[in-house]
Amino acid sequence: MQSIDEVWSALRDSLRGNSSDAMWSAGLSALRLVDYHDNELTISAPNQIQLLRVQQRYLPLITEQAQQLLGESVTVSLTVGDDVVHQPDADQSVAAPVAVVSARTPNADRPLRLDPRMTFETFVVGNSNQLARSAAFAAAETPGRAYNPLLMYGNSGLGKTHLLHAIGNYVQENYPYRKVLYVSTETFLNDFIRAIQTRTQLALHERYREVDVLLIDDIQFMESRGETFHEEIFHTYNTLHSEGKQIVLTSDRSPRDLAGLQERFRSRLLQGLVTHIDQPDLETRIAILRSKSEAEGITLPNEVTEWIAHRVRDNIRELEGSITMLRAFSNLHQVPISLELAQRHLTGLGHEHVVLKPETIVKAVADFYGLSTEDVLGSKRLRPLVQARHVAMYLIRDLLDNYSYPMIARIFDGRNHTTVISAVEKIKEQITVNAELLTQINTLTQQLQGEM
């Protein structure tokens, strides 16, 4: 039977690997294990507000991760209080680096501290993030002079927050006299509301407008906020920018797509550098897994690395979380990490990647419409065949980046490439007015991407 230290360390690792930065800092990081017996975990929150937040938002996740680690019969109960029976030893923070994060992560209503592990050295560079990394490093080297403001956008879990922390850590190490502030948009909003309630707007201005480097995460959450908050953001930006202070922001979308932003604030953001972080390619995903496993002191067999990299394509947190989960399972069951262990326990991880080929798309379209692949590829002009043929051409062009119109034409019985161009454009036009065809295209796309 595992000790209570090992159980709590493994569960914290698992929760950190399966939660966003916002979830972790807003509630999960402050939890402590009080007791574990008779298949019941008793977990303590620091106050009633945190307990209600965890109960309403995160209890299913905690229960799910606990049951994956300890068995389906495990239950989780919550309590409030600072009198914690169990706390991991200081030595265990090395084995479970999440404990270091919790020690550095204050409450959600205070500016967040920088994570010392998130540096430019630990950021894995690939084609998908090279420009963002270079811009972030330039902003850190010469704050206020290169790329000001800098906005990095992309889907969750691709490294935007890592780069924000890397900028902050670099500035603090190389320019210790400069004041750095890293906050989430939620933190900024909470500080703003409290300043109004307590009539301490001057203190708010001092906190946010007297820094040398301001790092704001997830500005898409500004969209739904009131006009007064937008005014505060705008004037804070203007004050800092006019004084040559560095401003770096992240978002899940380009400023052009953030409809809720003030137009004048959007135009200010677009005056700087806006760079996109895309999902990592296979080589970058493998490099990330190897870097993470080395940092954690874990021996990750090549076959396990490649298996995970082929299943998780669009989320670095999930990649890193898979290593955390494997380490937890390995420690709990006292077995080495292997492909069998990964396949048995990481059942919900991404999906298998199969290289998508034109013939796969043609067959899927033929099956979908109840036709033969020969009919789809052939030259018969019956209306159902022509429509299916056009759909296949469209999907090959849409899903396979490296297939030109002439290449597609050769697949379809050597047609002229202008025929393919016409077919693709026709489908593009039809799906804007034909809901049934749009549904068919979406269904086929999801089916094909589910095989990728």
C-alpha cells in the first residue's frame, strides 16, 4: 500500500497535468490532503469560498483523477480548515514539482508570481512557435524598445503563458532594478473591482502603471467586461506605452477577432507585433516530451514517446501531463514506464494519428454517398457522382496542404487542373447557402480527422 505522501504527491501531479493554469491558480493549488482511509480522500480548502469554488467546478475532475490513480471505489470529500494532517515533506517537492508551483502561486485576487521553471531555456522551439519565441526574447532583452506591445495568440496549451513567464524571469534576472508584473485578466479585473469598492483607485494605478514590464494573460476574458473596466485597461496601456514600458499580452484569438474590445484599444494592439502560435508538429512534440522527461528525471522509452506524440497533436499541456500521469502510475504500481503501461492507463489521451492520404478521402466520400471509389474517380457525369467527386476534390484540397490542383487532377483520371479549381470553388460557394451539404462536409471532415 502506498504511503499518504506518495498518494498525495501523485494526485497533485495528476491534477496539475490535467488542469489549465487558471484552474490551478484559482482553486486547485491551495488544496491539501487531510486524511485517506477506507477508500475516502478528505481534502481541505483554505476557506469557505475556495471550498464552494472547488465543489462547484473541480470536484468531478479531482474524483476522476483520484479514481484513475487509486481505483473506482475511491470517493472524495471536502472540508475547510488550516489544520492539515498531511503536508508533503520539503524533500518531496523535488519529486513533485507541482508543490513548488503552489508555494509560488498566491490567491487569485493578487498578482501572480513568476514560475522560475518557465524560462527561454526550457521552452522547446519548433516551426509552430519560432516567431513568437524570437519576439518574446527580443522584448525581454530590450524591454520597451522591441515589439511593444507584443501580443501572442493561439489555442490553449500551446506555450503562451510559458513565454510570458520566460520574459518576466529573464528581465528579473538581467535587469533586477526593473519592476515586472505578471497577472491574469481575471486578477486585473478583481483588483479593479476591489479598488472601486474600497475607493483605492490610486493604489491600483500605482500597482499597474508604475511597472517597467506588464504581462497580461488571456485578454479574451476582457470582452464581456463593462465599459469602465475597458477604460481602465486602455488608460493603463496608454500610460505605460507613452513612458516606453514593455507590454506583453496573450489571447486565444487575434485582436481582430475579439469583438468585445474597444476599437481604440484594438488599434493600439495592432500597432505592435501580433504573432500566432500554432499547434506543434510531430518533431516538436517529440522534442517537448523528451525535454519534459529529462527535466523530471524520467526514462521515457522511444516507443512511448512516439506513441504519445502521435496521439496528442494540439496541446502541450496534455503532452506534459501525460508524463506526469505515467510517473504517477509508475510510482504507485512500482513498475517501469513502458508502452504497455501507457496504453493501459492513458486511454483518454488524444487519438491515434494515421497519415491521411487522397485514397483514404476518396474511399470515405464513396462510402458516405454509397458509391464505389471507381465511380468517384471516373468520368461518368451522373449528378450524384459529380457531386461526390467535387466533394472529394474539395476535401483533398482542404485537408492535405501539400496537394496542388494539378496533383489532385492526376488522381481523378488525369483531368485538367482547372476542373479541380472549378470543383473546389463550387463546393466553397455551395456550403455557404446549402446547410445539408455543409453538414455532410463537416461530418466527413470529422470522420477523417478522427483517423488522423
